[in-house]
Amino acid sequence: MAERTTIVYPNPQVLAQAVAARTLLTITDMLAEPGRTRVDIAVTGGTDGIHVLKVMGESPLAEAVDWSRVHVWWGDERFVAADDDDRNAKQAREALFGKLIASGAMPAANIHEMPADGRDPEEIAGSSPEQTDAVLAAAAAEYQRELIDQLGPEPALDIAMFGVGPDAHFASLFPDHGEAEIADPDILVAGVRDSPKPPPLRVTLTGPMIARSRHTWVFTSEERKADAGAMAFAKRDNPHAPSSYADGEELLWLIDKGAASKL
């Protein structure tokens, strides 16, 4: 388990600028490594995550990145229709990646979205819990296959970024819901039914997949997240605070003064 390093910034705006700059510079540095052909990053949704993507797109540092060699994944996704406004991928395209694709800087094939729910509303409403579990399991298996196809039999991300909820969840790993405790190294992606945070169906990377990342960055802001931070820092691998499971070769917590106020 990696040693956690914590960096505190004065406010959410400076935090977003810092995470954006760190991401762009790290991508650029990695792409300069001899023999490296690509960089694979997992991004996150939520207020903090989408704000960081927007700031990345506005930064002059973005001009130094060879986006044709950057591949984008998701740490988790809301399992809804592909065009649903709740989709992390849709929000991320609007914040950054759509512009890169439209400009020709990034091939559309470099965007690896998690599967969407292709069922119609009647099918969804009429599905039993067991049928829903089977649909989610198929979606998770499809994304795991794509990770392995793209990154090899032991897939690992170069950068994995996650926000934290007020309940101390990260990705779609929620307190006392079971998915955070998955320890099987062969289960890299999991479905989530009855999420305590809407929408109720989700797909998420698991702890074992996240832990393979070269850089794992957890970032959050505002005093309303202070209790979550305190819980995650009190004990590692705490199922009541799933963000305590965050791990990687490098583990950074990047937070503002509000979120750090109870550490």
C-alpha cells in the first residue's frame, strides 16, 4: 500500500488549477519518456472533476500535450442512456474532450467510455433485480475486456483521478455497499445496483484496478467534505469510508483548506 501524500490548497479555484496543471505536466513528461507511445488516464465526474477538465482545456499547458497519444478512461460511470445528461462521459466531452476531437487534436477512438444502458424505459422498469444485475455484469465485463485489449493482460493506468463525496465514496464505491471491499485481482470493473446516490445504476473500477495505477490522485474541496476526509484518513481500507481504499504507486490527496479542516 502506497504512502499517502497530502497537499492542501487555499480554495477550490486554486485546487482545480493545481490539479489541472499537474495532470497536463505529468502527461507531457510521460510522453517524453523514451519508448513510450501513449499515456492512459482515468478521469472522474462530479463538480470537482468536471471543473478540472474545463480548467485543463483553458490552460496554455494543454498546447504542449500531444493529445493523439493520450487515451481517456473513466473511473466510474452512471449506467444510463448514452445521451443522458447524467453521463460523466457526456459532461467530460462538453468540458474538454469534444473540443479536442473536433479540432483534430485527439482521435475519437482514444476515448474509452464505459458502456451505456441501451434498454428502453419499459425494459428498465420491468427488469427484476437479477436481470438488472446481469445487465450490469455484462457492461462491467465489456469494459474490463477493453482495458485488457488496450493495455494488456495486467492493465494499469498511468494516471487515475477521483473526487470524493460527502459520504467518503470515490469512483462508485459507496459506504457499506460491498463493491469497495472487492479484493479479487481478477475483478477490475464492477456493476453497482441501488446506488445510495442517484442514479441508482453504475459501473465502476474496483480497488484492485485502481491500485495498479502509476499515479492515483484523489481531490476534493469545500468544508462539506471535511468529515469525509477525516474518515478516510482515520483508517485505511475502511468500508465505511471507501476513499480510504485509494491506492497506487503514487497516492496523492489534493484538497483545499475547507476539506482539510478536520484532518
